[in-house]
Amino acid sequence: MNEKIQEAFNKQLNAETYSAYLYLSMSAYFEATSLRGFANWMRVQAQEELLHAMKFYTFLNERGGRVVLTAIESPPTEWQSPLDAFKNAYAHEQKVTAMINGLVDLAIEERDHAANAFLQWFVTEQVEEESSADAVIQQLKLAGEGGGLFMIDRELAARVFTMPTTPAQG
Ligand SMILES: [Fe+2]
Ligand SMILES: [Fe+2]
């Protein structure tokens, strides 16, 4: 496997695992503030991120690359409000989108067509990730505090994690 791609994919494996950590930390924050619907939404998001990490893990192995697991940074533990947490999540996804785009650029530079094809799933996924975080931000802005927040919490409680049919997908 191309060494530059291998190194960059290992970095992304770390970043996706950090994303899972970040959202699980947000989930714990929401549990602590008794917003169980918000906590559920973040827990499902964390599970998705673990699948993203596993996609990189599987691809590296399939291509004869070497997976190297590195330390995961501690995520923040507190946010000012639900809106603050979702703004943070949205900004984080924008950062991840930039990272994925950087990987596509590298795959093109290195003429690694398999890596490029693999990454296209993530290009599409990032559109969904940014839009779903932004959707909650917009709802929170409309709702303000109190009753509106409670209604959003009930709505976010409905999100369920669905295991993809093949382990490498998600
Ligand atoms: Fe991700
Ligand atoms: Fe997603």
C-alpha cells in the first residue's frame, strides 16, 4: 500500500474514533442534564463514528496496509447549552469534511483510484453529517428554552442506530 495514503488513513482512523469519543462525551453531558433524547441522538452518532473508524481499519487491512492505533485525545466534557454542544458538533463535522477532502486530494495526487473510490462514500456521508447537525441547530434557535426544548428532546429520542448489512459499511 502507498505509504502516504497509509499514514493519512491511520490519522483518519484516529480522527473518526475521536469523533465517537466527542459525541459520547456530549451524550454523557446530556444525560447529566436530563435531556435523554439529546443524549440518545449523540449516542447513536457516536456509534456511527465507530463504524466510520472501522471502515478505515478494514480498508487498510484489505489493501495490505498496516493499521497503527494511536492515542485518542480527551474530548471536552462540558458545554454551555444544547445549542453550544450542537454548534460544536457542526464545527467538528466541518473540520472532518475538510480532512476527507484532503484525503481525496491525496488519493488523486498519488493516483490511488481504490482509495479515491473508497473515500467517495465519506464525501457523501459528510453532506449528511453537516446537514443533520445544522438541522438541530436551526430547531434549537427557533425553540429557545423551556417547552420547545422539551419537544426537540422527544423528537431526538426517536433516532435509532441501524447496523449496516455488511460490517464494513455504515
Ligand atoms: Fe465520521
Ligand atoms: Fe451519518
